[in-house]
Amino acid sequence: MAEGEPEDFAAALNDAAIDGWISAMGLRLIRATRDEVEAELDIGPQHRQAYGIVHGGVHAGIVETLASIGAALHALPDGRSVVGLENHTSFLRAVRSGRLRATARPLDRGRRTQIWEGSVYDEEGRLCASGRVRLLVLEPDATLAGQRAGTPG
């Protein structure tokens, strides 16, 4: 890593495979910093709905996953964790096959919330989905669903 470049956690996160959704979908992180997260996914039958196109939940899940990773990388140095509050994803172009590539970047990082914007592109670089995710920043002692936040369930 060049001096001044943000630390990239993509390889470590891919190796850790701690997120079941990422593994189930086959999402691969290409870059994961506190300022930008990129990933790709090869479309398979598990990603398609009854009409043979990629399910909207896959697009929304990619947007939320990348936003959550970036927001967490920003919050973790302070011992905090994050959890999604809202996901507004718009589906702009139907896709049936190929590879999706997605990016997410922060729009606002406040003390209590963060807002990230994500985009999903097809192999030709055409925008297929776009979304915004609002995340709540949790303090180290916060509980979530009866368990200390930030601990695997």
C-alpha cells in the first residue's frame, strides 16, 4: 500500500467469510476501505427471480452490504459498530446474466448515523441499481437483539 492510501481490508474480509449472506451470494470484495467499498458477483440461478432476472433483493443486499462494510470500517477504530436503519434501492435496468460490479461511498458520516450511496453496474458498465443506506452508529456497550452489538451471532 502506498503511503497516504487508506488501508484496504478486502482480502482479510474475503478470507474471514464471517457474513453468511456474502458467502451465500458469492459476493467478492475487491476493495474495502473506510472511504469506498467495491465488490463483484457472477450471476447464477440463485440470484434470479421467476422472470429470469436478478432479484431486486440481490441488488438491495449488495448496496446494503457494501455500505455496512464501509461504515463499520469507519466506526471500528473507535470501538463502535453499525447497523442498517434504512435501505432505499431503485432498480434501473434488468440483468439476466454476467457479472455485476458495485461500489459504495459515504455521503455523510455523523457521530450517530452514517449515510452511504451504492451503485450496481452490469458488465457493460451500465447502472442497474442505485441506493442509499442510513446506518446507526452503536456505542461499544450497546445491545442488539439481546446480545452485545458487534459480536457474531
